[in-house]
Amino acid sequence: MKHGLLFLFLFFFLLILSPLQAQIQRAYVEQPNTSQRISVVVNDSHVMTVTNAPANSVLQIFSLVGTKVAEKRVVYNRQEFALDLPVGYYIVRIGDQTQKITIR
């Protein structure tokens, strides 16, 4: 009888412990480094400045309907591009990061 109760206690203890172990493992999942967020800024002269982009990455500019309107290669950590695009809103994608820009 004692062995049966001990077995039941051990079984329930392990049953309760397994979800806690899974939560502990999820708590230590490494998050991507957000301090190196890519910055894209467009000034009034239609010059776009890109900072913190990885070397030799491809910058793509899309209209709001999804048409690719420009593609540039980013070579340096901080680089400027003159844009020959009409006034409006655009989506910029560099790698897996996207950002909305406005050309005025």
C-alpha cells in the first residue's frame, strides 16, 4: 500500500513538473538583438539615409500595392540614396525587416 501511494505521489509530482520544465525552457529562448535595428529616414530632398544595415544587403522599395519600384545594394553601415520616386508612401525591406517611408 505504501509503495502504491508513493508511486502515485511520484507520478503526480512528475506530471506537475513537466509543464513547469517546458515553461522554464521557453523562458530562455534567445531573442534577436534589437539594438541593431535598421534605420531608414527620407529627408525633404528625397534622399534616403540607411543606417545599421548589414554589409552587402539588398534594399527593396515597394509601393503600397506591392509593386517593387526600386532595388539598391547597401554596401556601408551608413549609406545615402537619392530617390527618384513620386510623392507617396512606400514600404522598404532590408533582409527580414520592413519599414514604411513617406516621400513628400
